[in-house]
Amino acid sequence: MEKSLKSAEYARLIALLVATRHKAGIRQQALAKKLRKPQSFIAKYEGGERRLDVIEFITIAEALGADPLKLLRRWMRDRKQ
């Protein structure tokens, strides 16, 4: 199992978060404010410069109004295709 910012699986997970943010109509700055983080935090994980841990993933998904379990199930389903 490749544990890297550059793995295809990790890139798909981040792409899913980005798509969820876009679908919610939330800009990076607004998400950062909800998370009480600088906008650079969002830019770095979306740009592949920073790896998220599971707690951060859950917090971000919830801030976007998404169910983190549903997002992970979607990622898992897409992973198998």
C-alpha cells in the first residue's frame, strides 16, 4: 500500500472532497472560516501538498454538509470500478 500524497487513491479522495465543496457552493475561504483554519490549509490539502488524517476528513466533510461515511462509501465503490 502506497502511503503518499501522490498516490492515485489519495488523489481520488481529495478530488471527491473538492467536488463536494464545489457542489455545496462553498469557496475555500468560507470553508476555512468554518474550520477555523487559514485558507492555505484548504489550498494545501486540495493541491496535494498536505495529507489529511481521518479526523480532519470527517471534520471537513461535515463542514461541507456531507456525511463522511457516505463519502467514504462512494470512494470505496468508485475504487472497485
